[in-house]
Amino acid sequence: MASAAHGAPSEPLTPTAYIAEHLQNLNNIGGAQASIIDFSVINLDTLFWTILMGLLAVGFFVACCETRHPWSTWTLSGPS
């Protein structure tokens, strides 16, 4: 009875239908993409996570380069 109140379909969703209905990216057109390959659509959530993970990776590498190790004489400012 509760499922009928929420507008549940009469037959179960296939995995493809579930993804098409529920798992859409936040994009600049405000709705679902017309096709899987549409270069006019910018997926904002994907862009956010890509930039964030890239900055974290670069920050990690810079922090590792700046850390002084007993076996290393090299830093970003040059050899010491």
C-alpha cells in the first residue's frame, strides 16, 4: 500500500531503467542528458570531484617533496 502512494511502477525496474531514472549527474542543463555522449552538457558534480581530487593529489605530492628525509637532500627549493 505504501508503494502505491509513492507512484511505484507496476513492474520492477531493470538496472538500466533504474540508472536512467535515479542516478543522474548534476549538470548545466537541469535535466537528464539526451544521450550518453553529449559534449554540450557539463556535469558539475563530476567536475567538482575531479578538481578536488586533483588538488588533494598535488598537495600530497608537494607535502611529500617538502618533507625532509635522512636519505634525501632534495626539496622543491633545490638540493641542500
